[in-house]
Amino acid sequence: MFSMKLRILFTSTILAGMVALGGCYYDVESELYPGGSPCNPNEFTFSGRVQPIVQQYCLPCHSQAQGSGGIVLEGFVNIRNAAVNGSLLCTIRHDSGCSPMPKNSAKLSDCDINAIQDWVDAGALEN
């Protein structure tokens, strides 16, 4: 009898400890995002941040081969021209008077939009 109560107490204590310790898990950001955090406000270079955004969200429709709506966003010059004349930011911010892009998709994250805005504000350089 005593042995059975002791086993139940021991098992309960072990299970409670496992549950409690399982809740004490802390994610390590560098392990989750080896290339840095997904939104780094200091990263807004063309090659490091802007070009990958355009490649992922714009080029499926606006490459040289597709050229949807007569807009080509392939290559630095084309992207820079759209950014400097305001059309790129107008469309990705979903401003009134602009066709919201990406078409039939969710708006880009604020982080992505801010990276492009910061790149334009810094002179829209190829770096």
C-alpha cells in the first residue's frame, strides 16, 4: 500500500516537473533566424534587402518575360526608376490612385515597405 502511494506521488511529481520545465523554453533569435532577424530596420540596401523583396513579390508578373501592365521591375535601373518616381511605393503601400500590388495578394509587410522607403530616402543607390 505504502509503495503504491509512493509511486503515485513520485510519478505525479515527475510529470508536474516535466510540464513546468517544458514551459520554460526560450527561443534563441540567432538560431531561429541565422541571417539576422526578419525585420532589421538598418538593412535597406538594394542588394541586401530591396532586390530580394522585388524578386519575391514583383518579378513573377513584372519580369522582362512577363512585363504585366507594361511594367518591368527586372534589374537595378528599372527598380530604381519605379522607386524614384514614386510608383513602386504607391502601389505597395496601397495608396489611393494606385493599383495595389502584389495583385490579388496581401499587402507587403510594413518591414518590407519601410525597407524600400528607407532605400529611396537614402538615395536609391546600387549597393
